[in-house]
Amino acid sequence: MLGTHGIAAGRVFVLFAAAASLLPLACAEPQWAGGQVCRSCHPGVVVDFYRNPHYKTVAAGVEPPERTGCESCHGPAAEHVAAKGDKSRIRAFSEMQPKQVLDNCLRCHAESLGRASIRRSSHSLASIACNSCHSIHKSRTPKALLAKEQREVCYLCHGNVRAQFSQPFKHRVNEGFMKCSDCHNPHGAAAPVWGMGARPRMTAAALANEEPCLKCHNDKRGPFVYEHAAVRVDGCLGCHVPHGTANARLLKRPAVFTLCLECHNGAGGFGRQANGVKLTPNTHNMADPRFRNCVTCHARIHGSNADTRFLR
Ligand code: HEC
Ligand code: HEC
Ligand code: HEC
Ligand code: HEC
Ligand code: HEC
Ligand code: HEC
Ligand code: HEC
Ligand code: HEC
Ligand code: HEC
Ligand code: HEC
């Protein structure tokens, strides 16, 4: 009798104990430690944090613990503290998959960065997460917490682009007059409607979905009475390279006429108009060097308000 009872009681006890040990996991109350306690073991990180834009979450004094200070990113840290610094008991970024980093940071930044476009940006799809470019604790830039000066961050992975910006004709990015982000949005950009739709390359649209180029070259924006369809339809990249090249005026080809003849040569039309594009008239003698620099006469090549053939 007693024996049976004992066993039964024992079972009850075992079951109860099991339930009790599950309890903290099942409906775990996160154990917050607060930011102050971190100081004793991570003094450098804590002291620098006062200058961090994320200190705002502490200074505000109104945020819930999961959005305040250290633990807003590293999660509840009481267990980590109790264990005197067990890395497995805290959200350590050195252990996280890129996807986890993204999710973590986007809890607060999804709105401003464009929730949808950052999730399907080329960088996110290639598992390049926030901390590949940003450094929360060892930033080298006063703005935007970048791990290095912007172009150097980009060149970590896009070394070939540095060479393009070292060509004889280039936008002066390496000289510090422009930044990659003048044309690209490293967080991804919504698909634009202009010429580069098929290959948006994360280029940041200027006003009203225009090419980023028009932000600075607004004299090319038009509208013109006589538009060059090549500019309006195919966009700037129909004739220019964006980074740098050995060709003057950042043109795609070394000689202007070869560029123009790509379209104005009747290709596919056996000497007649192809796709409605007018042929270079036969008054234009290509053997005569005078005709080779088409833009000496067609000077308003981006569009004209005076002449249908862009002569003035
Ligand atoms: C905005 C998110 C965020 C906040 C807030 C934050 N950290 Fe970090 N922490 C990171 C990231 C990301 C890393 C990975 C390395 C990096 O990017 O600098 C990191 C790394 C660390 C490391 C590893 C050592 C190092 O320097 O890389 C320690 C320790 C640390 N954080 C402690 C803290 C403490 C203490 C606080 C509060 C004073 C804090 N963190 C606040 C995101 C954050
Ligand atoms: C008693 C000392 C101690 C306290 C207090 C402490 N830590 Fe740590 N922490 C450590 C040690 C030691 C490590 C390194 C563990 C390792 O490398 O395995 C560590 C590692 C970390 C890491 C992981 C860094 C990485 O490698 O990615 C983070 C994040 C971190 N601590 C955050 C905090 C935060 C936030 C607090 C305050 C809430 C805090 N720590 C309080 C001792 C401490
Ligand atoms: C490929 C590099 C790269 C990645 C990946 C990246 N960023 Fe950025 N981020 C930048 C650069 C460069 C700037 C500065 C842009 C400027 O100066 O105009 C910036 C600016 C910011 C800014 C401040 C300006 C703004 O646009 O609001 C925030 C906030 C930010 N990033 C958060 C994040 C978060 C969160 C992630 C991950 C979800 C992330 N970034 C991923 C490169 C990156
Ligand atoms: C708890 C919410 C929260 C989390 C999580 C968070 N941030 Fe922030 N972040 C902020 C706030 C608030 C600011 C300050 C914004 C301001 O100054 O208006 C900020 C500022 C920044 C800035 C600087 C913006 C600038 O204009 O200079 C960058 C970069 C940034 N966060 C990146 C990150 C990254 C990367 C992560 C993940 C490791 C992250 N944040 C996680 C709330 C958060
Ligand atoms: C940690 C490595 C890394 C860093 C840092 C980095 N990138 Fe990238 N970037 C990549 C990878 C990987 C791809 C995808 C390549 C591919 O799909 O061919 C990519 C793609 C791109 C593309 C092409 C997008 C497309 O749709 O084809 C652009 C533009 C770009 N990055 C710009 C930048 C800029 C600007 C910076 C600096 C703010 C930067 N990257 C920093 C790794 C990086
Ligand atoms: C003047 C505007 C501009 C600037 C500045 C600029 N880019 Fe680009 N970039 C573009 C355009 C436009 C494309 C698309 C080219 C194409 O599809 O032919 C592009 C394409 C790219 C690509 C994809 C190339 C490929 O062929 O896959 C990468 C990577 C890239 N840029 C990185 C950078 C980096 C890194 C910087 C800064 C060091 C930078 N860009 C600065 C306009 C710019
Ligand atoms: C942030 C402003 C800015 C943006 C965006 C920009 N440019 Fe420029 N661009 C300049 C400046 C400034 C110059 C003057 C040359 C210099 O800096 O050496 C220039 C020069 C040029 C030149 C003439 C080069 C020469 O030899 O005279 C061409 C062509 C050009 N840009 C095309 C473009 C195209 C195409 C785009 C878009 C892919 C673009 N730009 C985006 C600022 C910009
Ligand atoms: C049909 C080909 C073509 C297209 C498309 C085109 N350009 Fe040009 N662009 C040229 C040629 C050719 C020159 C050289 C003109 C010269 O040497 O007089 C030039 C010169 C330039 C210059 C330097 C001289 C100047 O006029 O300021 C800039 C800047 C420029 N283009 C920007 C752009 C921008 C921005 C776009 C897109 C809106 C664009 N281009 C589209 C052919 C084109
Ligand atoms: C990407 C294709 C393309 C390129 C490159 C191009 N064009 Fe055009 N061009 C067109 C199209 C399309 C039209 C409008 C259809 C037409 O009228 O021929 C046009 C129209 C013209 C016209 C007006 C014809 C008329 O009487 O209405 C002239 C002149 C012209 N282009 C000259 C040039 C010159 C010079 C170059 C080289 C600097 C050039 N184009 C480069 C596609 C192009
Ligand atoms: C010496 C000045 C001059 C040069 C150089 C020149 N053109 Fe013209 N182009 C004209 C004049 C004038 C017209 C209008 C009269 C005509 O049809 O001959 C014209 C007309 C055109 C037309 C429109 C034809 C039509 O049917 O309306 C096209 C297309 C054209 N040129 C393309 C080019 C190309 C491509 C080059 C360079 C290979 C070039 N032009 C070089 C003066 C020039």
C-alpha cells in the first residue's frame, strides 16, 4: 500500500518537477538586467554609447525594456550577467545569421528604410546584412554609423569599382566630391519606371521616379519641345557609363559617331528606317572627318527647344 502510494506520489512529484522546469521556457518572462550593470565588464562599450544615436532609447526614458539601450539589440541579459558573461546567454551578433541580424535591426528601422525594398534588395538576397556596412560600437563616421568612410565600406566587396572611378573620365567619387549613395541606395530601391527598369542596380531614384542623374544634371531634365527619344526612353545609360571610362564625356564609345550609328544606321532595316529611327542622311559623308563628331552640329543632343534635329 504504502509502496504503491509512494510510487504514485513519486510520479506526481516527477511530473510536477518537469512542469516546473519547463515553465520558465514555455511562458518565459524575459529577465532584463538594465544597462548599468554592463559597465563593470564592458566599460569601453558603455562609455562610448553615450555618443551613439541609439542612446536616445535610454535618454527618452519611456521605452519598454525591449526597446531600451543595450538590451534593445542584445536581448534580455540577466542570465548573461548571472553567468558572468556567457556568450550563449545573450544575443551575440558574432553568432547570428545575416537573416537574424536583419530581423533584429528592422524591428525599429523597417519604416524608414522601406520595409519591402530592403527585404528584396540585392544585398539582402546575397546575405549582406546591416553589420557588413554599419558598426554600432566602432563606427568611423560621425553620420550613419558606418564601419569606415562610405566608399571604403563599399570597396571592401566592390574592389573593381574603385578601378572604374580611377579612369581618366569619371565622377569624382575617389576624390570625395561624390558618394556611392548619391546614385545608389545600399538598402535597395523600389523598381524604377525609367529606362533601367530591367536592371535597377539599386539606383536611388531622384524626384518622381526619375533617373538619379537628374538630381544634379537638371538641365537635361527637359521637358524639351523636341525631345531626343534616346534620352527620354532609354535613359542616360543609352550613351553614358555612370562610373568612369577612358572615353571623354563618360561616353560608352570612344568615338561619338559609332555611338550614334548604333541606332541611326538602319540596322535590321536594310538601308531603310528601322523601328522608325531616322537614318543618318547620305549628305553626311562618313569618310569626311568633319562629319564624325556629330555633336559639333547636333549640339543640343539631349533635346532642343528650337530645332527638331537638335542643331541648336
Ligand atoms: C543598435 C543595436 C545595438 C545596441 C543598442 C548595442 N549593441 Fe552591442 N553590438 C551590436 C552589434 C551589431 C554588434 C556587433 C559588432 C558591431 O557591429 O560593432 C555588437 C557587439 C557588442 C559586443 C561585442 C564586442 C564588440 O565591441 O564588438 C559587446 C560586448 C556589446 N555589443 C555590448 C553592448 C553594450 C554593453 C551595449 C549598451 C551600452 C550595447 N552593446 C548596445 C549592436 C548593438
Ligand atoms: C560579469 C561580467 C559581465 C557583465 C556584467 C556583462 N558581460 Fe557581456 N560578456 C562578458 C564576457 C566575459 C563576454 C565574453 C564571452 C565569450 O567570449 O564567450 C561577454 C560577451 C558579451 C557579448 C557577446 C559579444 C560577442 O562576442 O558577440 C555581448 C553582446 C555582451 N556581452 C553584452 C552584454 C550586455 C548588454 C551586458 C549588460 C546587460 C553585459 N554584457 C554584461 C562579461 C560580462
Ligand atoms: C551595403 C551596405 C549597407 C547595408 C547592408 C546596410 N546599410 Fe544602412 N547605410 C549604408 C550607407 C552607405 C548609409 C549612408 C547613406 C548616406 O550617407 O546617405 C546608410 C544609412 C543608414 C541609416 C541612416 C540614414 C537612413 O537612410 O535612414 C540607417 C538608419 C541605416 N543605414 C540602417 C541600416 C539597417 C537597419 C540595415 C540592415 C537592415 C542597413 N542599414 C544595411 C549602408 C548600408
Ligand atoms: C530599439 C529600436 C532600435 C533597434 C533594435 C535598432 N535601432 Fe538603430 N536607431 C534607433 C533609433 C531610435 C535611432 C536614432 C534615430 C534618430 O536619431 O532619430 C537609431 C539610429 C541608427 C543609425 C544612425 C542613423 C543616423 O542618421 O546617423 C543607424 C545606422 C542605425 N540605427 C542602425 C541600426 C542597426 C544596424 C541596428 C541593428 C544592429 C539597429 N539600428 C537597431 C533605434 C533602433
Ligand atoms: C560585404 C560585402 C558588400 C559590401 C560591403 C557592399 N556590397 Fe554591394 N553587393 C555585394 C554583393 C554580394 C552583391 C550582389 C552581387 C550580385 O548579385 O552579383 C552586391 C551588389 C551591389 C550592387 C548591384 C545591385 C544589383 O541589383 O545588381 C550595387 C549597386 C552595390 N552592391 C552597391 C554597393 C554600395 C554602394 C556599397 C557601399 C555602401 C556596397 N555595395 C557594399 C556585396 C557588398
Ligand atoms: C553617378 C552615379 C553613380 C555613382 C556615383 C556610383 N554608381 Fe554604381 N552604378 C550606377 C548606375 C547607373 C549603375 C547601373 C549600370 C548598368 O546597369 O549598366 C551602377 C552599377 C553599379 C554596380 C553593378 C555593376 C554591375 O555591372 O554589376 C555596382 C556594384 C556599383 N554600381 C557600385 C558602386 C559603388 C561601390 C559606388 C561608389 C564607390 C558607385 N557604384 C557609385 C551609378 C552610380
Ligand atoms: C551628385 C551629383 C551627380 C549625380 C547624381 C550625377 N552626376 Fe554626372 N557629374 C556631376 C558633376 C559635379 C560633374 C562634373 C565633373 C566632375 O566632377 O569632375 C559630372 C559630370 C558628368 C558628365 C560629363 C563628364 C565630362 O567629361 O564632362 C557626364 C556625361 C555625366 N556627369 C553623366 C551622369 C550620369 C549619366 C549620371 C547618372 C548615372 C550622373 N552623371 C549623375 C555630378 C553628378
Ligand atoms: C543619345 C545619346 C545620349 C544620351 C541618351 C544622353 N547623352 Fe549626355 N551626352 C551625349 C553626348 C554625345 C555628349 C557629348 C556632347 C559634346 O561633347 O558636346 C554628352 C554630354 C553630356 C554631358 C557633358 C556636357 C554637357 O552637355 O553638360 C553631361 C553632363 C551629360 N551628357 C549628361 C547626360 C544625362 C544626365 C543624360 C540622361 C538624362 C544623358 N546625358 C543622356 C549623348 C547622350
Ligand atoms: C539608343 C538609340 C539612339 C542613339 C544612341 C542615338 N539616337 Fe538619335 N534618335 C533616336 C530615336 C529613337 C530618335 C527619334 C526617332 C527619329 O526621329 O529618328 C532619334 C532622333 C534623332 C534626331 C532627330 C531626327 C529628326 O529629324 O527628327 C537626330 C538629329 C538624332 N537622333 C541624332 C543623333 C546623334 C547625333 C546621336 C549620337 C550622339 C544619336 N542620335 C544617338 C535614337 C538614338
Ligand atoms: C556638319 C554638320 C553635321 C554633322 C557633323 C552631322 N550632321 Fe546630322 N544633320 C545635319 C543637318 C544640317 C541635318 C538636316 C539636313 C540634312 O538632312 O542633311 C542633319 C540631319 C540629321 C539626321 C536627321 C535625318 C532626317 O531624315 O531628318 C540625323 C539622324 C543625323 N543628322 C544624324 C547625324 C549623325 C549620326 C552624325 C554623326 C555621324 C551627324 N548627323 C553629323 C548636320 C550635321
